[in-house]
Amino acid sequence: MEIMSLAIAVFAVIIGLVIGYVSISAKMKSSQEAAELMLLNAEQEATNLRGQAEREADLLVNEAKRESSLLEALLEAKEEARKYREEVTLNKSERQELKQIESRF
């Protein structure tokens, strides 16, 4: 009877170890799959964020180019206006000189 009890106890321990091993293996596999899924999701999100950042960067570059062109055109217009003012001032000075000469005669 003692041997039978001992055999049952050993059998119960072995069954417990097998059940424990299977449970731990299943839990580890489940955890590994969850980690792999999280990694895939993180990689996909990183790819999406990179694509979005590249699109936004392209938009910013295009906007900067457009603003640069506008500023260049504004600078050219201001330069033309300055030249025009100088011409007008020069013409006024010439007219005043002509009036002075005419008034002398």
C-alpha cells in the first residue's frame, strides 16, 4: 500500500509538472505572440509617422520656396520703386533748374 501511495504521489507530481510545463509554455507563446504583434504595430506606426513627416516636410519646403519667390518679387518691386523715385526726384530737380534758368532770362 505504501508503494501504491508513493507511486500515486510520484504520478501526481509528474502530472503536475507536465501541466505546469504546458501552462507555462502556452503563456510564454502567448506572450511572445503579443510582443511580436506589438512590435509589428510599432513598426507600422513608425512607418506611418515617417511618411507623414516626409509629406509635411515636403509641404514646408514647397511653402518656403513659394515664400522665397514672393519675397524675391517683393524685393525686385521695391528696387524698381526706389529707382522710379530717384528718377522722379531727378526730374523734379531738372525742372527746378530749368525754371531757375528761365526766370533769369
